[in-house]
Amino acid sequence: MRLALAQVISSGDKSANLAMVEDQLGRAADAGAELVIFPEATMCAFGNRLDTIAEPLDGPWVTGLTRVANRHRLTAVAGVFTPGGERGPDGRQKVINTLVATGPGGVSCYRKIHLFDAFGFAESDSVVPGRDPVIIDVGGVRVGLTICYDVRFPGLYTTLAERGAELIVVSASWGAGPTKIEQWQLLTQARALDSTCFVAAVGQADPATRGIRPRGSAPTGVGYSAVIDPTGSAIAGAGAEPELLVADIDPSRVPEVRKSIPVLANRKF
């Protein structure tokens, strides 16, 4: 399978973000990608009023994404915000941090389970958590979906592996700070080893590389997207700036590695 990881910088303008996604999907299609993965918060960057931009999955943003994915005959995965149906402590409507997968196979979604209540940011104030792990099929490859802070919780990744995942996506808008890039790289490689799956780790690029000032404490990205094989080795990686990273993976490696490193079979807890 050929993957494309679209390391982009989202803004607060949904229309501009959708146009950016359309451009990236065209470039990825020209490169022969079957699966194109965008970061968390692709629809709208953190630091903006999420309650006013949230849309249902049949709203114009996902409908536009689906149209472009179908035109190029590929599967697109992107971070969006859908209505949450609850109110936060500020009285505003909460949203659901959602990873939508769309294309010729239809529309599926994963709702972020682990909310980012850490490093001074309280995602649960404005976001309703999901509950269920999700796996989709892309061209016969079983793909698990996760979002950002999920990567700190190995149990989700081993659960996805036990349910048949061969590739796990982690779509992120990683918060900047001391050692945060190193943590991102360590955690994504560790989750590949825990699950003995390929991991496609896609983050927002660092806004500072384009002269964009941070929005308070909102996590707006550090870059360093990577494709990691089931032994924990990065086979392709990006830096901090926006980039379309294209890589090939061979899912037949997964059972080979699991035979050699049977951590799933040998687990006691």
C-alpha cells in the first residue's frame, strides 16, 4: 500500500482548509497514494471557537472531502469536529473530536477516546469523549484509527491489533514544549512495537515555520510525521515544516514480525 501523510498547517478558516486538503489530495493521487492521512483538527485549528465550526458528518465539509476523495479514487482520513450535544463549563456546546475516513468505501469515523487534559490544556471542557475503537478496511488492509493523546495509552493500540489492525493511524495536533518532539517520536515508535503494526503518525506542521504565532495554550503542532514499521523503525519521516510524505508499506510484514516478536501472544496482563 502506498500512503501519503499530509503534514499541513490548518487555520481557523474551514473553506481555506478544505481547499488546502483538495490540493494535497490531488498531489497525493499524482504520487499514486491509495490512503491519504491528514492531521487532527484539519477542518479547523485548535485555538478557535470549535462550537461554531462543528458540523455533522453529512455537512458541507465532510461532503466536500468525500467528493474530492471519490474523484481521485482514494481514501482520505482527516480530523474534523462534529456536534457533541452537551454543554461545557462555559455554557458553550461541546464538540466531538472526530477522525473521518471517506472515499469509495463510504464514510466511517472514530471519536477520540482519550481527551487531552494535560500540560495545562483541558480538552474535556469543550469536547465529548468517544468510547469505541474503530478499524476500517482500505484495499484489503485493516487500518485502526487513533487521535493524538491516544498515543500515550498502549492498551488502545494492542486492542486494535488484537481486532485485526495491520496499520494504525495516529492523527495529531501535538502541543509544543520541552522534549515534546522527542516524546512524539518515542511514543509513536513504542506503539508500533506494542502492537507490532505499521504506524502512520501524522501531525500538524509547526506554525512557527511559517511565522504564525501560537494561539495561547492550544496544541497547534510540531511536525515530525513518520511512517513506522512493526519493529519500531521509522521508514519515512518529515521535519517541522509542511510536507507531503509518501511511503510504501507491505502488510505481509506484520505476521512475519509477530512471529519473531510475539508480544501480543506472550502478554500476561
